[in-house]
Amino acid sequence: MSTVKPEREYFLDSIRAYLMLLGVPFHVSLIYSTQKWAVNSTEASLWLTLLNDFIHAFRMQVFFVISGYFSYMLYLRYQPQRFLKVRLERVGIPLLTAIPLITLPQFFMLKAWTPKLANWEHFSPYEKFNNLMWELISHLWFLLVLVVLTTLGMLTFRWLRDQKRLIDYQRVGWGTLTLAVMAWALLWCMFRRVIFMFQPAWLMDGLFSIVVMQTLFYLPFFMLGALTWKHQTLKQLFVRFNPVMCFGAIAVFVLYCVNQRMSSGEGWLYELDALISTLMGLCMLNVCFCFGHKLLNSHSPRIMYLVNASLFIYLVHHPLTLLYGIYVTPHIHNDTLGFFIGLLMVFGLAFLLYEIHLRIPLLRFLFSGKPQNK
């Protein structure tokens, strides 16, 4: 256990907050993209489809690297049991709060005002349960994955802490790192293909898909973050501009778009998506870290406000976006105009709710998991 509190990593806090806030343009643009969602505009927009694809292609991979970085830092600061308690409170309490206050009302909203659950009365008991799980977890899935990864961290972090230095991380470059992470992605693809061949229904199960498949997919990024804390040479590698990784992100994004449009779910769409998204995540890890370190590595009250507000904004924006799509989108016939009006309305209402919740200690605790001082 370490009692020395390290210097605050402002740029990592900022990147994590911006990645969280990117959820708002991601879901607003989803209304105007070619992706089928609960609500869609009459005509799809090409540039908003590409924006939606770009955000989706890398955002959560980088987010889980940063989460693993800070999680391992806290593991070393506290006793393991104390670490588990603190982390599960910070992640689990907002998750459990958001289900009855946000996603459960959102479920009834989708059922009443959209065609998504139009055949609810004809669903079997399992279909009702499974659809309910998908809708209750909804955009909170990353919190559930963090709960699982945090619990697994009691084993993986202990292994990492006690691991002898078998690798000279001074000599590890992007090539070695990419091969290692892509090897895990390939194993994930093989695992998914076996399930698809013998138990395809599992892949449609909400709990299995999130708790098992999503956790396994993001595990290497989470552990990469922990490794970055333990071996600071990796952080120096990430914050140093690498033209191959940065400009390679463009080529990988092209592959991502081609796969989304040329492959099918009955074929190799999801396996190829996993490989491409893994590579895209690594490329954008360098982009986010190098530019974030250069531009955001200083204290700013406005940035810290966004850092503190980002989780709450993300939690409440989803039903606000759906309401915007249901009631406002049909009256705006220009997709670009509708997108920017949607951003203003969703962000505006979300920040208003954030300011209201700051004035209620119980809500502050429920949406942060942090004890509130009297």
C-alpha cells in the first residue's frame, strides 16, 4: 500500500471527461445516421453518420485505458478490500441510482412513444426479461463492465503488483504493443465464433453480451491502463506523437466504415469490427494522449467543472436525447440544423439538471458514490 498521493494527471482527467461528454453528440448524431435506433430522422445524413461512426470506433477503448490507469493507482494506495469498497461505491452507486431514476422511466417512454417495443404483449416471458435487461442497462453498460473489471481487479491487479520484471518496457514500442493487444482481440473473435456456431442465442442475451463479451473485449485496454501506471515508460510512449499511429487512425477508420457497410451480422461483421476497433483504439490512444498532454495538462476551473459534471451529464443525456428525437426532430427538416439544435437542447437541460442536483446532498451522493461533507 502506498500512502504518497501522486501529482494529479490533469490531462487524463480531461480526456476522460471529454470522452464521456462525447456521448451526447454520439447519441444525437445517431438520430440522423443510417444506424437504426429507437428514433430516427426521415432522411439520414452522410456526415453525421461518419461522425457517429468515428466517435463509436474509439471512444470507449481509450476510456477504459484511463479507467484502468486510475483504478490501479487506487489499488496501490489502499488495502485491496478498501480499494474494492471505494471503487464499487464510486461505480456501483451511480449505476444502481440511474436504473430506477433514469433507465426505468426511459423504458416506459420507449414502450409508449416509440415502435421499438410495439409487440411487447406478444413477447414470451424470456423475451420480456431480456428486452427489459437491455433497456434497464442501456447506456449504463460501461458502469456494469467497470463493476466486473473492478472485481476482477482483485486478482489481475494483485498479479500485476507481484509480477517480476520479465519484460524491459523501455524496449516496448507500438509494434509489440499492437501485436499483443490484437492477439487478445483475435482470441475474443474465436470465442465469439464458437458461441455463434453452437449457442447463438447467448449473443442476443443482454446480461451475457455485456457482462461476458463486453468485459472480455475491454479487459486488455483496462489492463493496459494499469500497466501504464506501473511502467511510466508506457505513458511516455503514449504521450509522444507517433505519425504512424496518428495518421494510421485515418486508414483504420476507413476500414471501420467499409466493414460496417459491406459485412453482415450473419458473416464476419462483429469479428472484423472487434479487430478493427481494437486497432482504432490503439491509434486514437496515441492521438488523445499526445494532444491531451500538450493542450490539457494544467489546472483549469472550467475544465475541472466539466470533469466533475461529465458522469452526471452522460447519465441523464440519453432520455433527453430520446425525448428530443421523439418530439422535436420531426419538426426540423434539415439534419445539420437539427443536430446542432439537439446538442444545445440536450446539453442545456443536462447542465441545468446537474446544477439542480448539486444543491441536493442526497442526489450528489447517489450520482457520484462519494460521501458528502456536512
